[in-house]
Amino acid sequence: MDIREVLELYKRGEIEAAKAERLLRLDFIEKVGDHTVFDHSREARKGIPEVIFGEGKTPQQVVEIAEKALEDKEALLISRASTEQYQMLVKRLGKKGVHLYEKSRLIVVDRRRIPKLQGKIGILSGGTSDMNVAEEVRLVAETMGCEVLIAYDVGIAGMHRFMEPLLQMLKGDVDVLVVVAGMEGALATVISSLADVPVIGVPTSVGYGIGGKGEAALLGMLQSCSPGLVVVNIDNAIAAGTTAALISRRCHELRGKFKD
């Protein structure tokens, strides 16, 4: 929940003043076991669902953090998740609203009835091998309430492939584009040179030999001569998805104000 949602819930009498205060306080932290200091107000402050980084955590630790988060939240993400973490989560929470996307190593816990749409973004990926990262971007953005248009395997090895989906996305009034590409990562620069909206480049760890773990794609995107392209770290779908959603949601809010 963001700050506005907390205030609306309090206004409608759906939560008490004490809970509203707890959700809005910037210093409300709580110890979870002997391993985590949990910030209950981060979602209200940032507008981003709680994201638990699963890698390096035991299934028990992940479950304890998730249970604490779900005391006052209805949705959270667990990135770099394992099957064992998912199995323990389902054992403790039940299967309802809990989904593991194995290829993207992402667990989405979403118990909201219908997340309201708050923006629109487009995602393009260079090759089929980049789809796992692109799918993680999509899932993050959708959890944050964005409508997502996708076009996968449209890299510059066949320049003609990306033109039609790009035009459809721009005609569909996406607020931001996310371009996911490995190898030399050139697709992000090409898309940025043609688009009149911000482009977020996501280099992936796909490629051969020297630089093939994403370094070449990262450096290529960083050295782009096309203004309007910004770049996240290698395989960092969480950063790309959340940033794209924040941009799009702000555009959505501003459009609503202008209509009023």
C-alpha cells in the first residue's frame, strides 16, 4: 500500500488509527528472529511491494520474513527464490495467491482481489534466452498495477522484427519501455534512438567468452550515444520493473489530474 491508499482506508473506516499510524511511520521497524530487521513502512514510503531477496537465505528465514510482511500487506515478491523456499512457504501460508515462476526464480504472493491498473509499460527482449529476465520485469510491473505489453525475441540479429511491436507499443501510449538484451546489448540503443519515451536497458548474462556474462551488454548500454536510455545492473529485473512502474504510475496520476 502507498500512503494515499492508507489514508483512504482510514477515511473509509476500514483500518483503525493505530494501524494507519503504524503503516505511515517512517521509523517502524521490527526484528524477525535473529536474522532480519524488517521495515513495515517501506511500501507506504516507496510505493514498491516488499521484495525479499531469496538467494542466501534459508527457507525458514524467507518464510519468517514473509509472514511478518503479510501481517499488514497483501502482496510481496521473493526474488532469486528456490523450490525449497516455495514449498515451505506453501506449507505455512497455503497455495492461495502464492505462485513460483521457476524460470525467473520469482515467487509472487498476491492476495488482493483485483489490483487496480495504474499505468502501461512495454517490454522488448533481444532473444529467447533473455525471456526469463524479461518475464521477471513483467511480473514485477504487473504486481505494481501496470498493464504490460510484451515482444520477445526481437533482437537486432533481424532488425525488422522489433519495428511492428515497437510501433504498437508507442501507439498504445506506453509511458516507458524496458529493453532486455544480452550479447552486445545493442537492442537498447536502437530502441532508444526511435522512441520518444524513457527506455530502461537491462543487460543479461547471455553470450560467449569474454564479456559473455553480461559485461559486454552492460558496457555497451552504458556507452550508448542515444539520449533517453538508462541502464540497470546485469539481470536486475527487479530494479527495471519497479522503476518502470514508478514512472508509469506517476504519468497515470498526472493524466488523472489534468482530466479533472
